[in-house]
Amino acid sequence: MKINFNLNGNDRTFETEPNEKVLDFLRRIGLKGVKRGCETGDCGACAIILDGKIINSCMLYTGQIDGHSITTIEGLGDNQNPHLIQETFVDEGAVQCGFCTPGMILATKALLDKTPNPTLEEIKNGLSGNLCRCTGYVKIEKAVVESAKKLGGKNV
Amino acid sequence: MFKEVNKSVKKVDGISLATGKALFVDDQNFEGLLYGKFLRSPIPHGIIKSIDTSEADKLPGVETIIHYFNSSHIPHTTAGQGYPEPSPYDTYMFDKKVRFVGDNVAFIAATSREIAEEAIKKIKVEYEELPAVLNLHDAMKDNAPKIHDEADSFGIFDKDKNLAGGVEVNVGDVKKGLEEAEIRVDYSVDTHYSQHTPIEPHICITYLDEKGRLIIRTSTQVPFHVRRICAMVLETPEKNIRVIKPRIGGAFGTKQEVYLEYYAGKATLLTGKPVKIELTREEEFISRTRHPMYVNVKLGADKTGKIHTINMDVISNTGAYGSHALTVMFNSGSKCLPLYKAENVRFNGKTVYTNLPVAGAYRGYGATQGYAALEQVLDILAEKVGKDPVEIRKMNHIQKGETSPIFKALGEGKEGAETFIKSIKLDEALDWGVEEINWQDRIPYTEKTGRYRKGKGMGIFMQGSGIPLVDMASAFIKINDDGSFNLQVGATDLGTGSDTVLSQIAAETLETTTDNIIIYSSDTDMTPFDVGAYASSTTYISGGAVNNAAEKVKKQIIKVAAEMLETHEDDIELRDTKAFSKKNNTSKTFGDIGKYALYINNQFQIGAIGSHISQVSPPPFMAVFVEIEVDTWTGKIKVLKYVCGVDCGTAINPKLAEGQVEGAIVNGLSYALTERYIFNEKGKMMNGSFQDYKIFNIEDLPELKVKLFPSYEPTGPYGAKSVSEIGINGPIPAIANALYNAVGVRAHKFPMYPEFILNKLEKNG
């Protein structure tokens, strides 16, 4: 079947099987920043932004993104031109192995787009679907706080 | 004093990771990739009578099925340790016996994951089930079933008693010491199963290169041990194998294990095709685990609280196979007992086989289990002699210039190395922690009432820095035309940041900047040898190798610079990526020097290899304080504040060092409070998902304060010691001590789950 959706700002059309998970689909078309950590919707390593909301792509079939907009980590920035949140995560030491990082950064973006000046509680809630075993979350929390400060309450 | 080290430079792979560009094992496409799946044993103990694959073979897309009856039978260990490994050779690619629910029975490689899963269901296996051992305390009983009765395994301590390993060391006279002690403490704990849960599960992809060599792309801590162990199991020389470790998604010890790569490799050799094995999250829980342990500590002290005698008895459960069986148990003694001075010390350790999931290396490596008992015992002693827990530790812990006979007596499965403490800032960390947690406001549980009761607890800890006289690391450095340097290391960055730390060390020695170092790590064809990332060794041991290589390169740069600047080598000073003649007040950039050496005159490649081993394993030290709140109606413990001061010598990269400690603490907090294995009556782990096995998320985080207390370790690179493991030792005993301070009950079983606490509270009335 054919699906049409907006991928990282561009309208795209892809051929897909109805039983294909969005996680597998995105990795198949080369978006390897979407990571497989549990496939049960618990770890957040495969998180993407769907119409402004953070969601685990292992829990979605491709038909469910037909007609929608999604953002993956590749849509935020790259080595030459990283997004401010990506830079801030690195500056704050919030990246260790980096496997959870794309999901964490997307969860941060989804949070800050909706809540530009989040309380600590809102930050914790916004990132509660993403597991990290390396950092102990301390520097991730700090990176979100710093990102919000640097963005000065503006959406990005 | 330092220019590049002791600075929080950005992680060299940080932006690549944050932009999702960095390549993990599965991020590269392979044409014609096959998917590997295991058929696993449904019974805990039994003999495979027959395997019928005829139905599975017929399934289109099934390329190969490997099992006991069509594969070779090479005894080996999956523990990725140096050669000869101190773990018993008790494991086979496939055996005719299965030893736990989940043991490998057959391996299928098929053109899709779905076909492989379908084929698994079509294999018929006939088992003769045997009685099983499902508890470590039952393993040594006279009538216990023998788990390893196979003829050709070796290195097992006592097959008849299900003993994978055993050791006893004695210093002084412990029996007499305990008999004559004015104060005695006798306390035991049972620690529990837990899993590392790296967010990237175990994964490897194998393929043949254009020359037909087997390439193993794998998420491993130990690429060189992968090559050696796979060569042995696949019966091919090491020269036919190349192991590449790309970025890896966390490890914590579970990837110090070589037990997927040779299955995929075998299937690639049989089919000529690339093969991928990626464990599911559920499989991850029965891959490798932490050794559960029974730990008993008997302590003899005088009335002032001065310790004279310590006896530690350990029974460690290694599960069905003896991976790290001996050494994890050794470390319960060797990483705990030297912390306290005593004339009489005895360590008696046994590691037993059971028909339960296989244990292995896990951050803390036995010390975590040992401290669960020892640091509670110190609090019990303090109470008995009427002293403050902080004071009792200060008067007994090892000091600068002192040694412990245990360093020499207990090594890595054999004798260790005598170690005098040359750097320690433990008392400074203690004093800071006392302030941070308001220790002086602590009141005994007897004065507390109400549903919610707060309590404060603490503990002190040490670990090691690499395995002395065993761990070897090497590094190669060469200069380029523009004065940049390639640094090639066998050291393995697990996400810990070692690529960054090692680049910083190279930059410091070479008088250049970290961004002028191009690091490439962990590729058995392209990088020199390193034992790998374990035993808290990378900064200390691999850092030493990088420093040695850099010193040699520095000498060559000075020689060329002297030639170019027409002066003596003594007159040359290196600074800011330049060489200066002090006398002539002239200079050349490293770019000039690189080009000169490569193209102009007396051409040669400026470059050198450096290796390093250490005679000692200097311990990092740590003081921990915690405040908790106990809900006496439900038994639930909430951690309010966790304070941790760590002496890791010079922190080469303070932010990354803090990150190591913070990560270890939060891992340790859920180990202490929520992580547990629920087994059914056959020893099958029933809760293998993140829904049912609770690791902390960001909402569970207490107020967490980590502070580094830099000492200077003269044997380490720029004064560094290790930092990666020690943090995980704190949560269990510190929280257990706080629990006692809150409600007057002691935790001896873990995790400290609400129903367990409630049960204890009810017993106390």
C-alpha cells in the first residue's frame, strides 16, 4: 500500500506493507537514528514526533502515519548544523552511549515546543517515557533546563 | 597546571550521537542479510534425546539450522577475560544437556525474522528431564543433582558439589580473634538477580569480506577476546577473523561476554551470507545477569569500635555456567576487605552452579554484593559501641601509605598484587557529605512516630583500577601533514567516553589540543591490542598506554624540530601545537614538522606504539549519604536525597566522570529498590520486560548530588584512577542503613520491596 506523509518537513510517498511497524519502516528507508530498544513501547529509544506529540514508533503501523507529519532526529540537525537542543545535550554531558539520545532529544523538543518554560515536574513528565541506563538522568534534566533557557521561551 | 586533561571537553563523538548519525551495529545495511534466532530450552535441566528439524528445513527461507547433533563440541568459557581465562571451560556451542530455562538448543538463520521465528516452532525436541537446583543454598547438598557432569569440561572447582569456584584465604587468626573480641557482629544478606539492561540489547552481524575472512561487527566490550574465543570455538586461526566494535549502546559488563558471535559466525561460514543476531528485550534478561550472593560477615572489635577481625563467607550463584564465576566472588573479598584495617582477616568464597539464568560481569563485579553486607555490619558495630557511623568508619578505614594483606592474597582468580594507598580523599568526602545531608540532625528510630518516617544512612566504598599484572593496553599514534594525529587504540568506548578521555591524554602529552587528535578504536585488524573495557581499567590502563605512545612521538617531534630549527634537542620546547627553539626564539608548527618528516629530508613516519600494564590497582574511594522516607502503612521506601563524594584521582574529564557516577548510582538505586527477577517453579524468569522489571526513569530520580574529590594517583595517567564502577556499590547498604534509622528494621533480602519491608515492620509490631 501507498502512504503519504510529511517526513521532516517534506511531503513524501512510500510503498509499505500494512503490517510494517513505523520503527522498521523508518530504519528501512535509512533513518537509523530511530533505535530499537524493546519493541514493547517501554523504552523510548524509537521515539518520533507525530503531529507535535512524542510517540514510540514501535507501537505504530505505517498506515497510522498516512496523512500525518512526523519528525525524526534526522529532521533536527546534522553534524555541520546541529539543533540547539542537540548541542546542549552534548555541552551538558547528557550523552553517554547515545542510544537513547535521539529519543530523549525528540522528547525534549516536543516538550519545549508545547511548554517553552517548563517546570522541573513538567520536564520529568515530558521525558518519563524515555529510559537511559548510562547517565542517571541528572545531566539530561540539566540539558533540558539549559535548552529551555537558551531558546528563551521561543518555539523552534 | 593541565591544559587538556582535567577539563570537561565535549565528548568527541557527542554531536554524531546527538544527531543520530553515529553508526551502531545495526545501522549499516547488508545485502542478503540472514536473521538468527535461538530455540531455547523450556526445561531447567535435562538431556536432549533427539532433535528433528525436518519440518523446519522445509520452510522456504531457512538457510541453516545448527544444534548439538551437527556441530562441534569445544569446551570454552563465554567470559571475555584475558588468556588463560580464570573462568571454567564448561560451555559448548551446543551440548546434549540443557541447564536452565532459556539455554540454547538450536540456532536458525533465515531470510527474515518472521521465517526464523516460524521455523523455531517447527523443530521437535525430545528431552529427558532431570531434577533441577533452583536455589543457591541447595546446590551443595549431598543429594543435589549434578549440573556439570560432562567429561570434557575443565577448570571447575568441584563438579560433584556443583562448585564452579572456591577459595579461602587467611591472615592472622580469625577464629581466635572472634572468640576474644569484646564486641562481635554477625550478619548475613542474600542479594538478588538483576540485569544490566543496556538500552541497546546484545547484537552482532557477521559477514565474509572479499578475501573470505570472517568479519564480526559486534556490540562488545572485548573485541580482542571475541576474536580469540571465536577462533577457538569455530576452529579457525585468529588471522581469519576481524572484530569491529562500532558505537555501542551501553554494556555495564553484560557485553564482556562472547556468546552470540560464534553462532552468527558459524552460520556465515556455512552459508557464505551475512547473519545478524539481535536479542529481544525478553531474551536480554536471560543473557547474562548479576551473580546473586549469600554474604555473611563476622566482625570482631574492641569496646572503642576498633576492628581487629573480619571474616567474610560468600556463596555466589553463577547459574547454569561459570562465566566470571571465580573472579566475581574473589572481588567480593578483594574490593571490600582492604577498606578496613584488621589484624585477622579471612575470606571464604564458593561459587555454585544452579539451573537458573547465567550470571556474568556486572558493574561492581562482586564488590556491590559484598558491600551490601559489610557496610550494614559497620553500622551495627557503631550502634553496639555507641559511636556515630561516620566516626566508626573514620577510625577504621585504610589510610594513605597503608596497605592490606588482602591486596596480595586475593587477585583475579589467583594471587593479587601488593598495593600501598598513595591517594585517598575519603575523609574530605565524608566531611562534605555530613554537611550536605545534615547528618547532625539524625535521630534514632525509637524517637520517630507517624505513618511517614524519615531516616538517614551512609556508607564508604572502594573499587580498583584495572587488573594489576594482567590487563595490558596499547595505543598507536602517528602524525599527519597538517600536524594532526591519528590515535589508534584497542580500548573500547562503551559510551563511557573513553575515546574522549584517551584523546585528552594524548593531547596533553603531545602539547596539542584534543580536537587535533583523530581517534579510532576497537578494531582487531586496525588497532593494537587492549584487553577491553572492564575492571574499571580504561582510563587508568589504556590511558597509560596512550601516554607512553605519546611520549615516544613527542621525542621524535623534538628530534625533527631540532633538525629544522638547527639547534639541539634540549633547546626544543613543545607548546600549543608548535616546537620552539628557546635559544633562537624561532618555531615550527606541528604541520611544518609533519610535512618535513613526510616529504622533505630524512623522511620517516613520526609515530609510535605504546603499551602499558600496571603493578598495582589503586582504589578510587567514595562516601555516600542518603535520606529516605518510609511509608509504614505500605512499606514503600522513597529516596529523598542521595549525596555521593568520589575520589577518582584526577578526573581527566570531570563532566564525564560525574556522569559515570550518576549513572552508576541510579542503576544502583533501582537495583536496591525495584529490580527483581520473578521465577516460576521451573526457574523461568517471568517478568522479562520493562513493564514488569522496573528500572528507574527520570521521574524516579531523587535529589542527587555528586561531587568529585580529586586526589593525585602517582601511578595513573596525570594522576587518574578509575570511576566507572564504584558508584553502584552505594545504594543498597546506604538505603538499608537509612531504613534502620527510619523504622528499626534491617534489610537482608533485596530488592527492598514494599511487601518485604511491611512484613518486617509487622513482625516488629
